[in-house]
Amino acid sequence: MKKKDLISLVFFGRLEERKGLCTFISAVKLLPVEWQKKIHIIFMGKVVPLYSAELKHLNSEQYIQQELDDHINYEIISNFYSQQAIEYIRELNHAIVCLTSPQENFPNTALEMGQLPVSLVVSDTGGFRETLQLVQRTEGLYWFKPKDADSLTEKIEEALTDYPQTPKVADKNTLENINQQLLQEKIAYIEKAFEGFNAPQKPKNKVTLGIICQNQGKYLVDCLSSIETQTYDNLEVIVIDDNSQNSESKDLFFHAQSLFPNFKFISLEKTKGIGAINNHLLEISEGDFFLSFNPQVILFPQTIEKFIETAVNANAVIVTSAQKETGAVDRIVSYSGGTLPTMMKGNAYGGECCLFSRQLLKKFPYTEDKDIDSQNWEIITAAVVTGENIVYYPYPLYEYFVTAEYPLNQEMSAKAKYSLRQFLAKIPPEKWNKRQIYMLMTAVQQLQDLPSQMNNLRWQLQKTTEQLHKCENHVYQLENNSAEENTMIQVSYFDEVQYGEIKNEMRQMENQLREANERIAAMESSKFWSLRQKWFKVKKTFGLSAEE
């Protein structure tokens, strides 16, 4: 049939799951073939990515193509404004429009389509009936059960059977009055919502920026220039050179002093290390919030404004953000904190820029070991342990220039992990968050259960192996019987079925055997298992009991 001779079946709304797209597709596929040949489906809405687990690799256009492309006539119109879409449907020949959203709402789709003389197949959920009653629409309506493809198929068939229809709608003057009334009510509602509303005050808290430079002078001017362009102006900037040994770096540090006279510069004659310098900065600074970083950081113009607004509005003691890395790498690294066991594995996130409240840093001062460069991570972990309010800003607020010789996000050293444990050990037990204690105990319990899990897996492995051998012997006997069928009685139908079942059972057991071997190998290769074995050797050497 030619397109003009087909019945127009319209899906009206954004092409997404929460608007009932999947239910509609399923319903169309359930239509009898004779109806499928008589319809032309028009998807009138914006193409968007799908979000459910099984479809998130597709957008709605790809999904429709995947489901309908071979056997049902359709087109997608996704570039029309609302008024264009309404006029397009008005010009169709007795269109049947489907409004399939399963969610209760005040649907504009019903308000728009209810004023057109077209048949409507509508989800019987909150909002649609009320809206259609509002525009005095009672004819040409087919109500289906929300999220029910069978019910939708049934109602589409009814509408197709009744085709063509020209349902009666309210006259033009009545509709104009209704639309004006709705507009006035909307304006009144908005005005009421804003009565007595006071816009949040812009924060005025002073923020101390500490820039710690050691042989990084070539990055310093760009870094300080990015501070000068900040949209937040209540800043205190202190730049410290931690006894750089590179003469060029020293020269550039002194050059920066002449370029940025409003910043405070301090040059140390003896290396102190990041932790000690941060603690010293905290003593000599005046800021309510503290942010320290090295010159390889370039702030975006609104970095400090976003940091401080987030901290004040969320009453947070720490604000972190995603980190955009450039140079030797080009990627965005996100904050990977969470439970204590996860954080103690290591700092997978550089976290070069974290805004801390002065109050928190007084409670948890930086570690002053020169060899430890994960001090920010220690403070974040301590805040997690004690249940402090930490806010993660999901978009990058700064760039970090990564050099090949100084990469970020490498695994924490054993010393850094030991330092983290020592840092947390200083926190009084009564200050620990109960949830974090529970998560820590759960992780310990899992490690303690590891030997029994391995023993259980070995037992399963032994049993599976025995069953596998039995199956192999049985199969061997059946195959011999089959080979000798010319000289012996023919293999029965029962034997053939049994043979197939045993073959299938063998394949399943082989898979179980492989999985069990892999899990045991993974457990035995773990660091915990290695340490456990060494501990038993130590006990044996000193003649101690091997019991756990």
C-alpha cells in the first residue's frame, strides 16, 4: 500500500522509556499482521539515550530500528517544535494518537492533543483523565491499562476498527478561554511559589589559597594567572617555595613576585615537605576555608566560587571535584571514596584540589612526613570515618598538568598506607561513624571467611570431578553400544535421550569445574592468602600452635 493510504498511528511525546515507548513498541508488535500492514507509525518526539540496563547502549532511534525495521512501516520526526508537531498531526488523515506515559502528571500532551479532532489511545493513569475533562474532550477516547502492552494492543485494535473518526471537540472560543484560564492559573501559582522567597546570599567567607612550589617554577605564572581571573574575590593567596634546587625554578619564583604584588610569597631555605607547609600555612592564614595545591594546577575562572558556594550551601567541611588531567595523559578522574575498606586500598584519585574548612584541619592536621604525598587523602578518609559532610562536585573545576616523570594516581606506597593507618588510629573510638565500623568489620569478616570458602570450593571441585568421571564412563558405554548396534540389539530411544541428557550434564559440570578452579586460583593469589601462609610459617618456626 502507498503511504497516503495507510492509517497514521502516532506516538506523541519524548521517545523514552518513562513516556511508555517500550510498551508502545511491544503493543505494535502484538498487533495482527493484517493491521501491521495497514498502519504507518509516526514517532513524534525527541530522540534520547535510553537508560534501562538492557537498553542503555542504544538511543531511542536505534531501539525503534532494532525492533521494527524489518516488518512495520514507520518514520521518526524529532526536530519539530510543539506547535509544528500539533499542526502536522492536524493535517494527517484521521490520525490515531497514542499517549502512553505510565507516570502520573499534568500532561501537556493531553492538553494539546485533546483539542484536536483525532482518536486518542490514552494511558489510564493520573493526569490524563483530568486534563481531557478540562478541555471538555469525551469522544474518540480509548483507555488502556498503564505499562500493559496487551491492553494497549487491544485498544489500538479498537481504534483501528473504528477508523476513520472525527471526534467532537470544544469550540474555538471555549478552548481559548480554557487556555487563557490555565495560563493565568500557572502565573498565579508561580508567583505564589516565589512569595517570601529570598535568593540565597552569596558567600563572603575568606578562602586561603596555598600554592606550594618545589622545582615547578615553569608552571607558576600560569597557575597564579588562573587565580587572578577568579570570579570570587575574597581570597588570601600565599605562595611558598619549598627550597627548590632548580635555579631556573628559583628565578621564576622571584619573577612571579613582581608580577603578582597582591599575593604573599615565602621562600624557604630548608625543605619542609607538603604536610608541614600546609600546617604552617594554616597557622599564618586567615581564611575560613583552605585550598592548597602545586603550580601544575590551573583553576577555571569560577573554581573558587563553585567550591565555596557548594561548601556553604551544603554545610560541608570538604568539597572535592572531578579532576581534568592534561599533558602526559588526557582524561577526567573522579573521586573514588566511599567506605573505609575501599579508601584504605589507596588513593585512586589524585585529589590535588580539595576545599577544607579550617575547623576540620584543626581537628585533623596534615601528616608532616616529607615522603608522604597523600595528605589530602588522609584527611578525606578521616572525615569519612567520623561521618563529616563531604560534597563531591561532579564536573571538573580545574586542570592538572601531568608530566611523564611525575604521574598522578599511581598506587600508594606501603609507607603511605601505613601512614594512613596511623593517622586513623589517632581518632578516638567514640568519634568513629557506626556505619564505617560496620563496613570495616564486614571486610575483616570476609577475609576471615576466605579459608572456609576455599575449603568449600575444593569440596565442590572434588564432587564435581567425581560426577564428571561417572558421566564420562556412562557416555563411553553408550557410545560403545551405539557402535555395536549392527551386531547387538539396537540402542533404544530411551538410551538416546539419556545420552543427550548426560552430555549436557557433562558440559555443565565442566563449566562448574573451570569456575571453581578459577576462584580457588584467585583466592590463593590474593595478598591476604600470601600473608596468611607466611604467618603460619612464622608460627611453625617458633613452635607456636597453628590454630587460628
